Amino acid sequence: SQQGEEDPQALSIQEGENATMNCSYKTSINNLQWYRQNSGRGLVHLILIRSNEREKHSGRLRVTLDTSKKSSSLLITASRAADTASYFCATDKAYNTDKLIFGTGTRLQVFP
Amino acid sequence: GAVVSQHPSWVICKSGTSVKIECRSLDFQATTMFWYRQFPKQSLMLMATSNEGSKATYEQGVEKDKFLINHASLTLSTLTVTSAHPEDSSFYICSASSGRRDTQYFGPGTRLTVL
């Protein structure tokens, strides 16, 4: 399977704590993206990081990318109950940038 | 921001019937639309890619005669699940891209239940 893997599969934390999710992928990429999915809903685009970037920030989100290890991490700082959702990384392929391959996802539960 | 809608949001049908799901880009022209399937607590799996005015490209293992995709305009793509069976029950999500190849905008999904 070309699907990427994420860990942990599930993560439970208290409000105010930081949450870190990791994503590993298998092929050379142009971009890596992170999406959030609330239960039974569509995906919300969070952040895109290009293969020549190592770190990117957006509000309480921090994404890192290590192309040598084919891995990325998503850090959510000062988590809130509203951050409860599933988080997916998605990569394109270096030679076919239209298609996205999604990771297995991390289910985050933030307790108030 | 770019908005993609899907209709219906949920549908229940009897085994053997066909179901059509619509995906619309509301405020941009989508040269490419994608259809995904997601089983409970699993990730999204790409089923097919469609470009406006041309035949869809299906992923390996996806039956093109069972999952008919039409992308007749720059704002509408349809997925028809023909002769649906209980194993086709799933969450179907579409996404649309304006061709910039950077961001896909996702619809809210359609939950299909086949009895």
C-alpha cells in the first residue's frame, strides 16, 4: 500500500496541553498537507508545507518536514476541546502532483 | 474561501438500486474533481480523478462500471453507485481543485447506507 502512516492512532489530552502527531510517507513528494476531519464531516485544510521547507507555522499549528526521513509532525499548542477531531496528513507524488495519498490518521480527543 | 458542496448528505437505499451523489464547486471553477471513499475509523482512499469534459481515471481495484463518474461542467461532478450492495455502504467525499495543484477543497461528504 502506498498509504502513509500516522502515529499515534489515538491521542487523549487535557485542554491546554500540546498535541503532537507524526506522519511517515513512502515516496518523494512536492508538498505535504495536514487536514482535520470532525466526526462524520468533510475535511478542512490546515496547512501545506513544501518539500523545500522544514518548518511552518499557522496560529497554534506548527508543522515540520524531514524529507530525508520521509516524515512530518503536526504540533497543536495550547489545545482546546474544539480541537477534538481526526487529523490526516496527505502527500502528493513528485511526478503526479494532482493526486493526494492520505495517512491513516490520528484521532485526537481533548478533554475540557 | 473555496466552497464545495455535496448532495445528498446522507442516503439510505435498498440493495440493487442506484444512487447518484453530486459534488459542486460553488465559487470557483474546478478543472479537476476527486472522489474518495472512507470506511469507519479509516482514512480516505482515492477512487477516481475526473477532469472536466473527459473520462475519469480510476484507481486500481475500483470498478468503473460500478462507480460511474461524470464531470460535465466546471462546477459539477456526479458519482453514481450502480446496483448498490451493503458492502458499498461508506462515506463518500469529493474534492475539487482549480488546477493550481496545491490545495484540494473537500465537500462535506455523503453517507451511503445500503440495506
